[in-house]
Amino acid sequence: MGIGGTVSAGTLYDKVWDLHRVAELPGGSTQLFIGLHLIHEVTSPQAFAALKELGLGVRHPERTVATVDHIVPTTSQARPFADPLAEEMLATLERNCAEHGITLHALGSGRQGIVHVIAPELGLSQPGMTIACGDSHTSTHGAFGAIAFGIGTSQVRDVLASQSLAMNKLKVRRILVEGTLQPGVFAKDLILHVIRSLGVKGGVGFAYEFAGSCIESLSMEERMTLCNMAIEGGARCGYVNPDATTFAYIKGRPFAPEGAAWDRAVTWWSALASGPDARFDDEVRFEAATIPPTITWGITPGQGIGVDEAVPTPEQMPAEERPIAEEAYHYMGLAPGAPILGLPVDVCFIGSCTNGRLSDLRAAAAVALGRHVAPGIKAFVVPGSEQVAALAEAEGLDTLFEKAGFEWREPGCSMCLAMNPDRLEGRQISASSSNRNFKGRQGSASGRTLLMSPAMVAAAAVTGQVSDVRELLESHPVAGSASAEPRPVAISPSPLP
Amino acid sequence: MSASPFPFGPIPEVAGRIVVVAGDDIDTDRIIPARFLKCVTFEGLAEGAFADDRLELAGSHPFDRPEHQGATILVVNRNFGCGSSREHAPQALMRWGIRAVVGESFAEIFFGNCLALGIPCLSADHATILALQQQALADPAACFLLDLASAEIRGQAPAAGLEPAQRWDLSMAAGPQQMLLSGQWNATGQLLSHEEELQRTAARLPYLATFALG
């Protein structure tokens, strides 16, 4: 094909691993080349400080891309931030990027947002890449057929210095999902169902390959939601083989190849998909049609149930799961056997790297349209990026949400992890489209989180309690499909320097 | 908080007392809540270790109990360190004084972050971990020696009530074990030593040249 290395046989994971293998290290790990390094303000400052201490520079600043997301306020983003620590973190990132010639997609640039939202929408995340970022939800980019994984700060230092990492190869589990998701059931429900079934540690030591007719029919944004939460199932990376849906999404984006290079790219990308000869270390199968809207009731993402099921009793679970279930009953204030439907909520959060993209906002808007947030409920929508915000505003979603009583915020990680002013207070219960329901995750040491799809969050917001979104969609004359793939707004393309 | 230096060079063993933090699926948000991540250095993270759990237990958390002050070996259960990739978690544990972690299993990223700091994470089955935890809880003053080469932990005399020969088998993948034993757990130098190989790898990745004909 005229370009690139020979693509070996096997799974996509095997092929991408082989292409990026630099050397075998003493001790048995592999030095892996990192094709794209995404950095942000939380996990990079100490890495840059370490580089300075070692007298090292950044090897590939042109393969390093920065933005700011975790600490940004979503109400006013005026500088300096009210929180001096947040201001110091952003100022440090700005200084480090300037010093090393790294592109920073800054606030107000039109390109800022959650790192796992902007890299795909800018066309930076592409099939066949290795992508690393000091953030566990880097698995998101696996939606493109990339091997993408979260790393710690020492590893951020290593990638900055050498554009490579010492890694150990994972096994690959194929997760086959066949058939079609029912109306009102989304990629979020699918991944919560998978984690519920395989457990939060089921994926440790594995990469998850999502395949099957259901996965093939998912939009890129849905695939991102799916891969985003592979880590919650213990799998450091999850991926979907690249196909026509992938290529259609990437085409025309600012950092996508163009012209003849585009055709060569598609040829190369296509050859990377797991072939018929691919051997998997494990395989599990799900029927999409049987998956209900799924919601967590406990303190791990694996403690999920169908919205019309009851909180499981200790007798219903394996003995080893009982201690953490007991902890969850106590923390959540939920009795075993109690229905989750009708549980009152206090705060409703739509956003995050899991569900802060345009199709997520559309799905929530379809529920909110013509309805109003229930009295006493705080509900807010945080677009995942400035581009998502612009697209949503262009189609009037901001007005729709505000009319329905939701707050419309500026882009950022917001209440997913409480490193900014958005947080729960006391024992508040949140209906949240984010990814983690750990104790204290949303900023209050006793705050409670129910994970669910954005449409389910909207349903909770307008009813004031956990509700089955299918009923609200059925009784809604304007409900429609929210699966259409959004296109980027016109933003000036600029090649990687 | 700890007087002992941070890990450096080859790590053949870790000696000291055990502190037990029991429970499965203890995530890094619990090991260090996000508010402590608002910093540009890792210094001062010790106080953030298990901060919310310690607050809730008002002095009775293992990390607050006087008999565990100065402990160097943390013994945990399954899937320890799941969730966020924050290296602040092992940094906080290290700055509190932890030099090794023994548990039933570890989340991948947490394990790698510990390795990068020279903190071995060794595994054992449920029964072994329970026995070790019970032993340590029964005698918090007991000293142990974690031997990395033989992947075992044994009681060290003079521990009251502990047979000198008492030992528990642990396991660790050969790669990380060798890295720690040889002192090559800090990968930066090794990675940089492969200049030619790095260039060769980059040359075979067409996307680095935006799919130009080579």
C-alpha cells in the first residue's frame, strides 16, 4: 500500500501493539511508542517538574496536545479563577505548554473541553494509534480502534521525555453484543449492564474488544460512551474495530488526513481491524434487546440494576460481593429488596466525558422538551466541550433546557469528580450521567450518586425521582431518535505543527 | 510523616509493621479524595490519604490508630486502587510511610503507578490475605519482612506469638519483580536509551507523517 509498516495478523490490539513496539525491556515489559499524548492540568504539573529536574525536554511536542477541563468552573470561566489553587494549576499548564511548544486548546479558543471529548471532535483520535493520557477515561478513544489507556504522572513524565512507555501486554476479551437496543436504552445502559454482569474487576488484565451487530450499529458517540467505561469494568482499555462509521466521523475534522492521504489512511485503518484469524483469550455474549435502562444503586459501577428491578438482597449475590453490598446499603440508605423506581433525587447532572456529547444532550432534551424540572430539584447541563456547546446552542438546546428549568453551563468536567465548584452537599442524591458512583466522588463525603443515561437523568429531573425513561418517551409526542451523528461546526482547520 | 527515604535503587525487600485496610474495590477517590488533587506538587499529600474515611471514623481508621503509625506494609483485599488513574493515590500512601502493598488483586493503573514509584504490589489468594491480616491485627507490633526475590512475607523475630518460621507465599509477575529487584523500576532512563529503536518505530507509523507517501 506504499506506506507504513506491515500489519500483522490477529486482533486489532495485537496489530497495534506490534506496530508500536519499540524494544523489549530488561525484566520483560515492552517499550511501546505512544502516538498521541493528551495532557491536562491535574496530572501533568508534577511530570513537567520531574522533566526539569532530570534536565529533559519534550521529545514530540507536536504529538502532545493539552486542554484544561477538571478544575474549570462551569458558571463563570473568567480569569483569574475564584479558586487560587485552580488558577495556579491552569497557569502552570499554560507555562509548561508555552515553554515546550505544546498546543493548548485554551478556554475560549472554541476547542476547549473535556480532553476525551475534544480529541475525537478535532479528529486527533484515529484508528491504529496508541493514545495515552493521565486520566483513566482515556479508554474512550478506543472507540476509534485505537489502543488508548490512562496513565499516572510518572508515566506522563516518561511519555513527555521519550514518547514511549514501559507496558505489559494485556489479554483480549471479545464482548459480543448482538441485536438492537430497545427504545429508551442507550450505550450507557449497555455498558452499565456489561459491568453489572462481568463485575468491576472482571476486566483486570484484559483489553475489551466490543463487537457484534449491536456495536456495529452504534454511532461513534455511543461507542465512545461504551469504551469510556471499560475502565469501570477493570479493563484498562476498550475498543471497537474501525469501520465506515468511524471513517465518516473522522472525515473533514481539523486534524483528519485529506485528499490522497485520506484514502491511504482508510486503507491502513481498515487493515487494522481484528481479522477472522484473530484469537481471543475470552469471549462473552450479550443480547441487546434484553438490556433494560440500567441504573446503579450502590457505591461501585458494578452495583447496577434494571430501573424496574429492586435493590438486590445479600441472598441474591455471591458471598464475596456481600460485604461491599452491606457497605452500599448503609452508605446509600437503601434497603435490600427496595425498588429503585420512585427514589427521590436532589440533583440532576447531565455531562462528563461519558455523556457530555451532542447526542447525549439531544437524548436528554427529547425528554425535557415540553416538561419542567420538578420543584426543589437542581438540574444542570454541562456540554463536554466548547464545540458541543456551540452545536447544541445552534440547534436551540440551551433554550430548550433553560425553558424546562435546567441550568445551561460552560464546558468542563463539572460534578463528575468535584475538582471545581460543582459538587453535592451533605447526603444529597444525584442522578448523574457520569461514570463513577464511588463514596464521596461528587464532592461530598456522604453524597450519593446514581449512574444512568442522560435521558434517564432528564426523566429523574422532570419527575423528581428515579423514573423509567421509556414511559416518558412513550407518552411524549415529540420524542424521536437521537442517534444521528453530529457534525462539527466550522472551526478553522490547522494541521499539527 | 515517614522518616524512611522514598524508594531508590534495587528493592530486594521491605521490612516493617503491617497496616490493614480491609475491603474490596477500594477506589483511588477513597485513597485520596479529588479535592487534594488541586496541587502542582505531590508534597503534603500524606494528610489526604483516606481523608474522608478517616474523617468518618474519627480517629479509629487504621491510618490514624497509634499502633499503626510507622507501618510500612499495607495489606488490602481485592481490586485495590480501582477507578481514577491519579498517581496522587500511591504518592499519598508513600508519603504516609507505605513502602509495599500486599493484597488479593490490584487495579492495573494503580499497580503501574506504584511500580513507577518503587512500591511493590504483591498478590496472594483470599485465604492467605485473611490469615496475614488476622496475624497483623492480632499483633500490630509484629515486624514482617517482605522478600521480593522469593515473593514471600515472613514474620520477623522478635514478634510476640509469631513462629519465626511463619511465612506466606505471595506472587508478582516476573517483569515488575525483575524491575524492582534490579532497580530498573524507574523507566525513564531505559526508555531514552533506545534512540535508534524509537526512530525506527516512528518511521513505520504512517499517521506520524499524516499518511504522506514514504
